[in-house]
Amino acid sequence: MGTLSTTRQTASTPLSAPGTNPRTSRRIRILLVDDHAVIRQALRMLLEAQPELEVVADVENGREAVQVAERLRPDVVLMDVVMPGLNGLEATRQIRKVSPSTRVVMLSGFVDEDQLLEAIRAGASGYLIKRSDVSELVLAIQTVHRGNSYFSSALSEGFDLTEVLYQAKRAEPKSSTDPLTPREREVLQLIAEGYTNQGIARELYISVKTVEAHKAHIMAKLHARNRADLIRYAIRKGIVRLESADEGQRMLDLEAMAG
């Protein structure tokens, strides 16, 4: 996974003049979300060097992000897209419900048109590639904090950004390429990461019977024959990283051998 460049520069667009927007009368409060501790630490150091920014917390997964966002109501969340437990897209959907005023900027290690489309539909105000430099990161934070959107300049290299934004504004078709509900996507992610039904029940605070029902619905909707089909779908949709899915399959294989 790539990381943001550590070259510090001054953002080309300054904050609005004092008094023009009450949100700019104090430092911008930021929540960092990434499952890699070194990235969180690097981002914290870079952002806290900016006098107008304040990092109020950093967490390692989407589920923690939702809880902290509801409690602290940060101005901006910098959210990794793919994380174990609850990925950034699902966390963004939930944060936008529990803290509507919080803006979310997705951080991704690569350019992916489908992922960008889903991020916008999830409620993200920005999408930044991790190879961006610090000046662009600060600019993105300032821009979404003012109520606007920001998309990394690198995105235009791979596809027509205007078309993606147009598609995102349209109502999502009933025949969506992802027929799963938010809860079903959570269950699918945990299945792909190797959790047992009991483990999923503990993680989501639901009963094993409810997990089994969700799993049955997922299998039917995706026309999946087995867990391998579910894992392949989760990888293709960016719900889990390839290495997380590989580890999940390895755990399942060991369980099968032991059983």
C-alpha cells in the first residue's frame, strides 16, 4: 500500500477569511482511520505540523471509527478504504448517519473507478490517492471542511472523472451490481476474513441464527455455491484485501482439517 509523500508544502488554496464561515473559526478537527499504525503515526505528525489542523483521534478500523465519530463529532475523517472488520465504505455510510456534519475523505492506495463511485454514494466528500503530497492532503481537508468536494488530481489519469460524478449523482439502479444490504456486506467481509458464524455473532453483537440467516441471503443473492465464491466476490468488490482473504481461507482450511 502506498503512502502519502512526506514533502511538506503550503496548500495552494488558503482557508476562507475569518468570519465568513463559522466552521473556520477554530482548528479543523480530524479523525484518522487506517489499519496500519505507521501510516496513522506519519499522518498525525504531518497534519499536526499544520497550525490550522488538529488530530483529535486515530483508530485502526471502521467500527472504531463510527464509535469515535459519534462521540467526538470531528470535522473531517481521513478514511482508509480497505480495512479488516469494517471497511471504509461501510464506515463512511454509518458515520454520515451518526454525525451528519462530519465530512469524509477516502484514502486509497490505487485508482479504482468502481471504488470511487461507491465512495461517493456512501457519502464521502473527497477521495485522495495516497501518493499525493502533503499540500494536496491539506487542500483536500480544507476544501471538504468548507462544504465542497475534493478529488485527487491523479484520478483523472485513469478515467473520466466527470462521468463518474454524473453516475454517482444518479439514483442507484435497483439492479445494482451490489445487491447486498449494509449489514450483509458486513457479514460478507467477516466471512471472507475467516470468521466463523460464532465469531461473526460476537463481532456484530447478533445471534448465530441471525448470522446464518444473513449468510443464506448473501449466498442466494450472489448465486454463490460456497465460501470460495463469497471470498472471490469480496475481493472483486474491494471489500477485503487479497492478503486478508488468503488468510481467511487458510484459517478455514485448517479448521476443516482439524474437524
